[in-house]
Amino acid sequence: MQKRRHGPYVPSHQEKRPRINEEIRATNVLLVGPDGAQVRPFAEVLQEAKAQEYDVIEVSPKADPPVVKIGDFGQYLYQLRKKERKQRVHSKQTEVKMLRFGFRTDKHDIERLMERAKEFFLDRHLVKFVVRLRGRELGNKDYAKAKLLAIVEGLKDCSEVEQDLKQQGPMFHVILRAKHSG
């Protein structure tokens, strides 16, 4: 691992970063700043940046003319990475959380599972409720369906059905998602 030297910024080859100062090849650029945007010759903008001891940073290279701004390149990269990190945090993947119960599970335990589902909905997860039937219980499938539908009905204020009630072997399941606020 290389130790970072003080002084001018030396990029690693795999890093994608905006061009700065002499790397910019345009003759005219659109300079954006606190006083608005204006088209100016690049040489003039570069001279102004050097006088202020700042860099000319290419913000939008594909524009015609390229959009640049004057500022501290290290600070600009820091803000860019900070924004990317924030986007990664907000694009958290949703998971399917499974809550299982048996044919003879009592009302209080089912209420506890419903409370747990509400916690998952706050984290924007999908919740899969599964009821498993064993042996003689398979003869009373309607009761198992009714239990699942009662859960769906009990959670309808904060959730909606993602996948309808289905039978899969000796189990019935339904998938719910949090209601969209808006």
C-alpha cells in the first residue's frame, strides 16, 4: 500500500474523476459560479483560478461548451464521494422477511407476529406470512386460509398484498408490502 504524499493530487489509474486545469482541452468553457454562468475563454478562466490558488474543475464534459467551475479539487472530490455514499445508504435493498406459525398458533402469538411485521414495514421490507399444516391438519385447509386472511385484514391499514394467498405443499403463504405514503 502506497503512502499518500502531500502536494499535487496524483490519481490512481482505475479511478474515474473529472478533468482539472491543463487536462481540459476546450478553447471556450461555460464557467458557473456565484455570479451565474458565462461563456469565457478557457485560458482566461485558468489564469483566474491560478490567481486565486484554486483549480478549474470540469463539471460536465459532454456539454457544448464544457461546464467548469473554480474551486478546491480535493474538496470537490470529497463532496462527490459524500453524495455517492448518501445515495448508497438510501438505496438499501429490500428483503423478504418470513414469519411462520402453525395451525394451532393462538391469537396472542399471531398479534405478536403482526407487530413484528409492522416493524419490518417501517424498514421497507416485504413480509411473507407462512402457515404450515401437519398430518390431520391438512384436512382443514379452510381454517388455515382464514387465519392468513385475518392477518392480511388486520394489517390492511399499513400494508398491501404483494402476492396473493398460495398453497405450496403443506404450507400456505401470502406476501405483504408496506403501503406507499403518497
